[in-house]
Amino acid sequence: MPNYQKLIELNFQSSFANRSGGCLHMPFIFTDHSRRTYSVRMIQAKNARFLNSLLLVMLIQIGLFMLPAKGSVEYGPFDLQVHTATSHILVVTFSDGFEPERLPVDPLETDNTDWQVNAHAPVAVHHAVRTIDELPKQKDGTYPIETGYAIYLDIGEPLVNGNTYEISGPFGSIKLLFNDRNILNESLKVNQVGYHPQSTVRYANLGVYLGSGGPVKLELPLEYRVLRFVDKQPVHTGTAEYRGDDTLVDPKIVSSGEHVYRLDLSLVPAGGPYVVHVPGWGISHPFEISSEAIGTIAATALRGLYHQRCGIALEAPWTAYTRDACHTQVALTRTPWVNSPSISVPKDMPMMPMSGGHHDAGDFDRRSYHAIVPILLMGYLEAFPENFSDGQARIPESGNGLPDILDEALWAIRGWENLQISDSSDPQYGGIMGGTETTGHPEYGVVDAATDRRLYGTWEVDTEITAFGAGMMAQAARLLSGYEAWETRARQLYGKALLAWSFLERMDSTEEATAHHMYAALQLYLASVQFGDTASAQAFHTLFKRSSTVLLVEDGTWPHQYRPGNIMATVQTVHFSSYLVTALPTDTNLSRQLGRIVLDQAEKGGYMGFDMESAMYPQGATKSYGWGAATAQGRYADVHVFAYRLTEDVGLRKRQFAILSQYADYALGLNPLGVSYITGLGAVQPKSPLHLDSWTSRQRGLGPVPGILVYGPTAERSGASYQRVVSDTLYPRWDDLPTQRRWTDGWSLVNNNEFTIWETMVWNIGLYGVLDTPDVSGQGGVSP
């Protein structure tokens, strides 16, 4: 593909929306609205690979419009669509268009006396309901939702290629010319963007779930094929493997509700786009097996964090999702932390300039939880420096000589720098305030980041964030010192790190074995060696060795323990990983012990105890299925990331890499609902995330801001009435659904559609970055 070096503007007319199983199945990649024009503005590319991969994705989009129509509506006010669930079950989908009063009857009350296929009643009729969009809260206090319906019509005999099927019911009529190489089959689940070409394990899943009809067990053997998407020619043939019964419905069991069948893709050659085809059933969504797809995933995820920046304008040509600068001032209230966080700023209190840090979903505060963001970004960069480059994510700093991931980490650190007490006469000189906050939450659909006029104050100086701040500034200083042009900035950050530590020595017990003290001591040790400060180095090294022995070798006490995959455990791999990958002097015995702990945790699947080899889906979570646990596979992959980095065993290295690749597939569509939970990626995406800037961008015709990783399914749901508006719409009902199916679109359903930069986004950014391997992109390196 050519290396384009000019501004390119591509426009697409999205002319159809295929609603499937209550979820919205839309054209590949750009899926925000049907019947809208999408414009993607590309800047002059320093990274031709990213541009070329995006163009390839757009070509797939164009190809989708070349497909024969799946059906034509003969009569009725509803936009009926049809696809398949099995070889003999047609699925008719439609929505109420935000006007439930238009429905002539309740779709859930229809049966085989209400529907006909070629003038015959179906053998059985099943139903499913899922919300597909939600508007902001109205002045009358209501929350308008668009509800999608799926009617499963079992015709009792196999569908036949070339036959016409005339389907009629209370909501209209549709005529279908059946072609199993063109019609979507909802039971086929794939990574809707692309698989890693060097992973030894790649697969699609087949699992039938008919809503009120429940799961279906199939008769084997069942043949499948992989077809080139453009000309439908086969490149691979195989038979489905039965993985097992995963139909148990229990809130404590993370199940799919399916009899799961695996369709092996490991022998499919790199390339694409492809589709999985089951004769007589239909095809999957398109996907690639390519380095371009992996690059697109990694760049989109990292750009998602860029779109969450606070205190800066988002401007063209760096993004089409532009907005003015936000939250550029803050009051130094130094408010003590409370369990229900809220800061009221007096009207006459002076404000100071503020920038740096990132927002969470619908909130514009900066909190201590966010400290993991720069720490993880820098930890992954340090472990895999060859994977990250300047210009990779096309952000404003691209071209400054630093990897984009380090630029994003530095923006996060900038927020903590600005919250550090810089007045030498202040008793808390050097300490770092614990973030910024206001009263209440801004209202969805009323304001966005740039129009939020609330006054924000600061939390009091916090010893934990001061320690983390000291560590992240020291680590950033050390990473920057490798770039001659950034030596002055490196020295500045090192000085601020020492200043923070000096405060801790005055005000806190730095001897206490905690994750924040351990991380700070490690980074200050490495930085002091790097900058020739040998007098300080020994003391920092001694402190790190003591705290890491207590927390890791001796396993600490809860929550000061290492439980990879559990973000409530205070010790995460990136808090000590620098010691395992540095070329600077270390205690060989301790380094070996810590490395062994990582490898042992990877072997047992981390906190979740997840066994990828026997898993039905690569979800990672086996328990604690709360907010974000369903989609942040980077959490569970983290220990495997470092096992992959540390091991010298070639076989184990390949196995770890295959585990990482499978974890990456889940949130991109290889899950029971067949949803990509990341905006901007995949054929079926969240349309209504709880993200205030996304509502604004939707009104501009752009759809949700890309790169957002929503929480996804959760075992439990809120009892709040405004959330029940959405979750009560589900059918089968919430408590009757398997846990991995407890998701529906709609911003007010917070546990499904909110997100945070620290619980979901940053973990998957790290995972996708590690998979964006240099050997895939032709830069050399060691093959996994």
C-alpha cells in the first residue's frame, strides 16, 4: 500500500444498520449512526504504517456496501432487517425508534400465529430485547431510550441458497434472497478488527443463544470455511471443535450461556479481510490477520487516552474530535479527603493555572487512582522500548523525538507536577496534593469538558500520591535522560522527585513497606545511579530491597500484596518491573526471586486463576465480575506480559504471547454478545457510552470519541431508577441472563457504559502496545 504523505479526506455514506440480537450490527469500523456522513481527516503521516492500516480498514468498509441487500422491506413503518442464528433460524430485527407507542403490539407477546415465512407459520418463535441508544435526560425527568427487538423464527428446515424467503408479521414484511456467503450469522464471534499474524493460537467461536429460546447444542461434525471477504473464495476449511457446556446461569459464575464451539484460525494465512463461513448458516463480521490491524488497534487505544487530556484544547489536525481547552484553573483549597468526594470552592477564592492529567468518563476530576496511568505506560515502554515510537499515535507532540506513549505519560505527570507545593516557605514544600474535584457531577447532554463551568479545588497534600509522584518523576527523568535534547527536562523532573521524597522524610515514615514507598525507592535508586548521585543510590536501594522483600518475597498482608489481575491489591507488576529489566546494578538474588514470582503467578493465571487452554472465551475474569472486570483484559494479561518479557524459554515465550493475543481478542468482538467494547474499532460498538464529550461529537455527526473502553457486562446492577430504565428493558431479564450477556447500550446504565482511564483503558493500551511488535512491522526484533 502506498506511503501517502498528504492530507486525505475520505467520506462514507453509512446507509444501513443491521440490528442483531438486540445489539446493533453496523458497517465495519464506522458504526456511530446509520444514514450519516463520516469524515476522517488524516494529517501528514510520520507513521505511514498507521495511515496505511486505516486506509485498509476503510476499503473493508467500502466492500460492505457491495454486499447484496439482506432483505427489502415490503410494508410497515419499521426498518426490518434479517440475518441468521442457525441453518434454520432467521432473526428479524427492528427498533422502536425512540417511539414505543408506534408498536402495534408488544413484540414479546408475539408467537408463531403472528409470523409467517413463505405463508407458513414458523415451528417456534423466540424473543430478545436490548437497548441500542439513549438520549440525555429530558426536562420532564424521563430518559428516552431506543429499544431493539430480535424475533427468532425457527422454520423447521434448512435454509436453501437461492431461495426467496418472504417474512411477515405485525411490524411489516421483508423479502430475503438467501445467500449463505453474504448473510450475517450472529452466532459466529470473531475479533472484528484483526488477529495477530504471529500468534500460534487464533480462533473464532460459535455459540447459539436464542434469547428466550436459550442455548442450542449442535450436531457434529460441522464444517466451516474462511473466505476472502472481497471475492468469497475459500482459503481454509475446518471442522468445529466442541469446547463444552457453558450454559449455567449464576451471578457468581462468569458464563456465556452457550454450548461453545471453536473454529480454529491458526492455519489461515496472514492477510484479509476474511470472513468465517458456515455453509447453510452465513458469515461472520470481517476481520484481518495482519500487522496493520494490530497497529490500528494499538494506535486507537493510545489516542483514546489523548482524547481524555485535561487542561488542553483538542485541535485539528491532530483530531476530528476537537474541543476548546478545559479546566485550566483550580483553587488551592487543600480539602481533606472524604468518602463522598466533593469540594466546594468559595466564589472569591483565587485560582491558579492548571494543566495535565486525564479525565474519566463523565467526570472531570483528577484523582489519586490515576497515578497508575503514567506508571504503567512507562513500565511497558521500559520493558518493550522497541514497540513504541514517535508518531505512533499522531498526537500534538509527535515529531519531538520521544515515543508517543512517553509523551502521554508526561502529560499525566504534568498534572501531578502542577499539584506539587512549590513554595519553599510552605511547611508542606515538595508534597503533592491528591488531585482536583468539584461539587457533584456534570450532567450528560448539558455540558462537555470544554463547557463545564464548575469551580474545581484541590485535595490536601497526600503522602501516598507524593510517593507515587516521586517515583513517576524519577522514572520519567531516567527515561528522558536517554535523549540528549531532553536532558534539561530530565534533570528538572529528577529534582522534583527528590523534593517530593524530602517531604516524605519530614512528614511520613518512608520505612513502611507499601507499594508507593517501594516504587518510589526503586525509581529514585535507578535515577540516582543514572545521574551519578551515588551518595543517595545506596540508601534508596536498601529501602527498595527491604520493602520488596516484605511485599513480594514474604507476600505482605492484604491489601499490600501482589495479586496480578486484582486492581484492589496495591502492588502491581509495574511497581517493581524496572528492577527486572534494567541494565543498572541490582541484587542478583533478589532480582531472580522477583522474576520467579512473576513467572509463578503467570503459570497459575494470576489472581483470577484463569486457564486460557481450557477457557470457553478469553475473558480472563473468573470472579469479582464488577465494573470493568469484563473488558479490561489488560489487567489479566499484565503478568503474562512480563512473563513473556522475562522468560528465556522459547516455548514458554510463545505460549505467553499466544495468551496475550487471545486476551486482546475478547474486547474486540470475540465474546458472547459479539460486541467490540471499544469505540472506533469493530463492526458492533457501544453507541451511547457515558462520556460527555461523545454526546457532543455525536451531535456533530462524528459518533462517539474513539478509543473508549466501556465497562461491559457486570454480574450485578444498580437499583437506581435512572439506571433501571435501561437495564429493565433487557429480555431475557437481567437476572435470567448469563453474566457475560448482562450488557446493554445506554449511557445512564453506569455499570455497563461508564469507563475510567485507570480501571479499563490504560491496561488495554499496554496490552495492545506489547502486541504491536516490531518484528510484525518489519523493524526487526525477536519473534515471539
